[in-house]
Amino acid sequence: MEIKKSDDRFIPLRKTDVIQACIEMDNLPKESVKQFQLLCQLIISTIHFEYHQSLEVLKDNYAPFDPNSDTQSIKVFSEDELKAKQKVFAKAFSQVLNAANFEKITEQDLRDALEEESLFKVRLFVEFNDFSEMVFYRRGEYPKTETVKKWWGLKKDTVTFTNYDKVAVYIKFKGKDYFEQHQKPISHFEPGSTIIKLFQNVPKADLEMLFPNSEVRMRTIDKAIIGGSAIAGGAVVLVTKLGASLVVLAGLFSFWLGLSDQSVTISSQQLVILGSGIGVLGGFIFKEWSKFKNRKLRFMKALSDNLYFKNLDNNAGVFHHLIDAAEEEECKEAILAYYFLDVDGPMTSGQLDTKVEAWLEHKFNMKVDFEISDALSKLLRFGIVVKQNHYYHALPLVAAQEQLDSRWDSMFNC
């Protein structure tokens, strides 16, 4: 199976596959394989415990802003306390995303998305003034090719575009006073609330559809199609259906405006003709309006269908996805860094970084910007790697196990 290449920090492998790939290189003596597996399990357990604490920080500080909360708060927070919680939450959320190797999407990327044509042919409008804070993060950026239909399915084109594996959205709405002052309707959100969303498989050109207040707008070509159809249909109705009614109306208006001295007497037959003409005109207007509304409804369905299959989780539920992703990345980085220091001996940070990136490219055909500083800082903090004269040395497997085991016991000491 071909694995897509990536130029970001994300390692698109499961940690269990990384451990197995290390074992399969046969650089470890057979009697050391079980020791290495046990050490990996200790690393995974240690990181899992640390991120459980991070999860609790996120949940506690997000609780006052969660629009989907099903629990009641026993405390009323002051404005200053809410601001402090928002600040702590934003910092912790950013740290988890960074640990999960997400990259911040720049304002220029968002502007490009709004200017580029959507892949599912829907034009969206976003009112950015509704937000007091707005940050997008992405992971797994790569080119993707798809076949799209044009001209009602008569033509097919192949398009290549930038795609994101995962996109996390962090948006805080402005307060109630803003929406009341601008007389803006509030339907799908609470003023002042903070929403968190996680999506998958998102084209860069379609980032605008992830905004909670995006509105479907007709494209110029759609307006032209509907307008052209209405003009052509109106001309046919005018000539074939309303001719007799227009003659009666023209005579009446000419007499009333003094353009003609000839009085007009409307017979019952002419009243029938006039009434039927009005009925035909009303039916035509209703038909064209229905066509406009139905076309817009089709666009809204296309938008909702896309979001339905791309949405992974919302608000507090996103934390569990991201914490798990952060744990996976932290474990893979620590395990790979320790493994190569253990089997290949002491190395500098640059040498180890090159070693791991070259192995990933050779073994899995993937280019990854390995987070060497993050990996080494974890191993130094765990005490299973030491630094001497710019070189990093891995403790032997048994000593590393004892060190992590001792560290684990000390976590619960009062």
C-alpha cells in the first residue's frame, strides 16, 4: 500500500506499527526485544498519565463556555474569572494541538480559501465580525486529485488541490450586546460561547464551509441560469398567455390617463380573460421563485452532506480526539529517538534528527519534519537519556526501565 508523503511534523503511522518496525530491523539482540517492548509500554503509560491531566485542564476551563454541556454549574463566575478561564483554556488547547503536530492555518490561507472556487460548487459568505476569536489548525497537508462533474454531468474534469487530513476549529462568538446592537438573528449558537470542531479530509479551497455562520450565496453563473430561464419563460407567457389580457389593460390605462377618448366597457368575457391572465402571471412568478428556492436548497444540501461526512466531533468531545492524537505523536517521537540512540550509540541532535528522517523516508517513503527537540526534551525529562558535550546517550534498556518505573511510583507520592 502506498503511503502518502507529508512535509509536516505529523508521522502518519500508529505507535504500535512504529514499535514493530523498530523490532523488525533486527538491530536489537533477541533477548532485548521484550525489554524494548516493556520500555515502550512504560513510555506510553507515562505520557498517557501526563495527558490525562491535560485533558482535565481543558475540560475544567472550557466548562463555562460549553454550549452542549448537560451538567449544571454550582458556581457563578465573575467576568474576570471567565476571562482567566478562557485564557488558560486557549493556551492549553494550543499546546495540545502543537503536541499532536497540528499547524496553525494562516490568515492568508483563509483568504485564499474564500477567493478560490469551492470543489462542490457552492459559494459561501462568512461574517467574520461575529467572532471575537478565530483560529484554524490543520494536520496532514498533501496534494489530492479528484474527478469533478461539470455541465450537469456531461463533462468530467480532473482537478488537483491541496487537502488537509484533519482541521481543528476554535471560534469564540461575540457577546449578546453585539448581536442585539446590530439586530442580527441568533439561531444556531449562543452569544459569547466558544465552539470547538474537528473535521477530516477538507480541501483547502473549502475551508469557509467550516465556519458556523456560513451562508449559501448564489454564484454569478447560477443567477444567470435562473435569470435567463425566467426571461425566456416570461416572454413565452407574455406572447401566448397574456396577449388578450394586455389588450384589455392597455385600453383601460389609455382611457384613464387621457391618452384615448374611447371609453372601455369591460364585459364578463373580458373579466374572465383578465382574471385568467392575472392567474397565469401569478403562477409563472411562483414557479420561477420556487426554482430559485429549490436551487438554493440543493446547494444547502450539498453543504450539509459534505459537513456530515467530514465532521468528526464537536466541542468537549474534540478534546478526547486531540489528546489521543497528542499522545500518539509524543510516544512515536520518544520511542524513535530512544531506539536509534540505543542501537547506534551517542549522537548530536542534528545527527539523530537526520537519522530518524532518513529511516522514515527509506522504510515508509514518507518525508517528515521530525520533532527532534521535542523528542529529546521528553527523554531528558524522563531521565532515560543524558546529554554530555552536545552528545545524547541513551541509558541501557534495563536501567531505563528502572528509571521510568521509579518515576512512575513517585507520581503518586503525597
